[in-house]
Amino acid sequence: MSEQRDFSGQRLIFVGGVPRSGTTLLQNMLDCHPEILGGPEFLYVPDIIQLRDRIRSAIDNRYIHHFCCREDLDRLVCDFIRRLLLPLADRNGCRLLSEKTPPNVLVFPQLLELFPDARLIHVIRDPRAVIASMLQVGRRSRKVGWSLHPYAYSVAAGIEYTRRCFDAGFAAAGAASQRVLTVSYERLVSDPEAETRRVCRFLELEWSDRMLSPGQFSHLGEEAITNEVFYDRESYERDPEIGQIDKWKSQLTAVEQLRIASAFAGYEHLADYGYRFAVVPAPIRHRALAAMVDRLMGTTSRPAAILQRLVRKLRCRW
């Protein structure tokens, strides 16, 4: 496929959402479509956009305006991103390139501005499932000596980051509903045909039944992400499974479930997608214990013996 100077972004799809929300599953399903190359996480689009924002601020403040103007900067940034991403699609004979990195959602407003013809997909999931999965990643990371984002170790940090991503994604969808599609993980695994057909209509593509079986095909993103921390090969190569929806109920303590439900109980956008958060007060002593654990978890990546005992207490059910 010959290279085109596509500054409008008509060949680009950007997928983002809270980490552990199902972005990888959706990317693999997109990658199964014959017209889409769903590659590995490029990782650095948010960093490029944030650098662009800083340079733009310096232009606006007339520090570097003699070097370039806003229009010059944005044209260069668009061309830079395009030249980094699209050759992979060209080499694989695909018309569209889907770039999936979860923090893309935090720069959706800028991507809408820079690429007026690009399509953006915001993946959402029950925040209890998201944070439970984050904490599982955090536990696995300790075993291999990795240090990750605080959201992998603390319910409080997980709540804060999840809300930040939700806010950005829903704001972008509200501002440009024709260009931003919100996809619920629960709906995606419960009725994958209906949801992938909806995605294809959004992308103005014919539907392909290959999208229903992402686990049956190889994907370029597999090598980088199957490191036994974020995924192992079995979980990465999984087809949509409805059994994953309620897994958080056995992974979170009652106190953790309460804290997350309380944080999102009044979130209208989630209610619009059918998420419900019943808040049953926990005993005061358990709430205090949970707060103490979060403070301790914020000070160390390897819990001391006392912290481990506190965590075991939280694991009780009532």
C-alpha cells in the first residue's frame, strides 16, 4: 500500500481507556479485521502530545514564536506520529492502523484536534474489575522486582487514576460523539458479535466474523506484553469470555469493594452503561484498617510483615 500524506488522520484509530479495562481484547479483535493492523502498544503518543502542549504553551507565551507558530507545530507533530505509525500498516497491507495504549485516553481531546478524521475508541469496564486486575498486576510485579504505577498497589490510587481516565474519555465522547465511540467490556464479552458490528459501523467498515475469535490468530503485540506480569500467553490469546465479568468479587475484599463502589456510586456516565454500585456500610474498624493499609502501601513496594498481617485481616468476609 503506497504511503499517503494523511495529516487528517483518516487512516488512524486510537484506542484508550483505564489500564485493565479490556483495551487489549478490543485491539486483538480489531487486528483480526482484514483492513486493520492492530499493532503492539506504541506507548509514546501521550508523551508526544504532552511535549506538543508544552511547546505550544511556549509559543503562546511568545518565548519561541520566532521559531514556529501553532500551525507549524501541529503539522510537524501530525506528520511525526503518522510517519511513526502508518508504515507498519503499509508493510502488512492494511488500510487502517489501530494504536492501542491505555493512556491514549488522557490525550483524546488533543488527538481530536490534531487529527480531524481519526476515530477514537474509549473502552470502559466496571471499576471494581479494573482495580482488582490492577492489584493482581501489582502483586505479580513484586515477584519479578518491577516497580509500576501506584495504581497497581493501592486501591486509593486505583480509584483516582480510574476516575481520571473515565473523565477524559467521557468528556471526549461528549464533545465529539461522531468521532469517539465508547465500548463496554461487559457488553463486548457478553455479545461480541453485536459490539464488533457496532464498532465496524463506527469505523465505516464491513463486519468480519474473524473479529469474534481473536485467540485463534497471532498478533504483533503478543511478544511485548506476555511477560507474566500484565499477561501470560494463555490470558492474552483468550477469546471473549463472559466468565471474566464477575471475577473481581473473589479478588477484592469486602472493604475494597465498598470503597470502590462508594467512589463511583454517583458517576452518571457509568450508570448510563448499566453499572450499579450498591453501597453497604462496612464496620468502622474495617474502614480504618483499609485506610491504614493504603497509607502503608504508598510508602513501600514490599509490604513488611505487619502490613501483610493487616492485609490478611482485610481478607475476612462477613
